[in-house]
Amino acid sequence: MIPDLAVIIELYIAFRMIEVLLMPSSRYTNQGCAVGAKIFAVLVLIISSGVCLDILFTGANTPTLP
């Protein structure tokens, strides 16, 4: 169940970060803020994807009954 929750949370984070990447630059106060937000969005997307993959690969083992 934990890997399933990790995938759901990762998908939410991914969609939010993609939304930040696709927002127009006019939403921010200046061009530097827009670039900074997009850089952080890419970093969060990469890190959260890596963490989700780690959870899936290490936590997806189902225990066997004795």
C-alpha cells in the first residue's frame, strides 16, 4: 500500500511542477523570479521522481507467508 501512495503523491507533485513550468512568465514579478521558479520546479520533479522510484523498487516486495 505504501508504494501505491508514493505513486499517487508523486503524480500530484509532477503535475504541479509541470504546471509551474508551463505558467507564463508574466505571472511573476520579473524574469529572474520566473527562471528561479522553473529551475526549482525541475529540481523538485527530478528529486521526487527519484524518491518515488526508490520507494517502488525497495518497498514493492510482498512478504511471503511461512
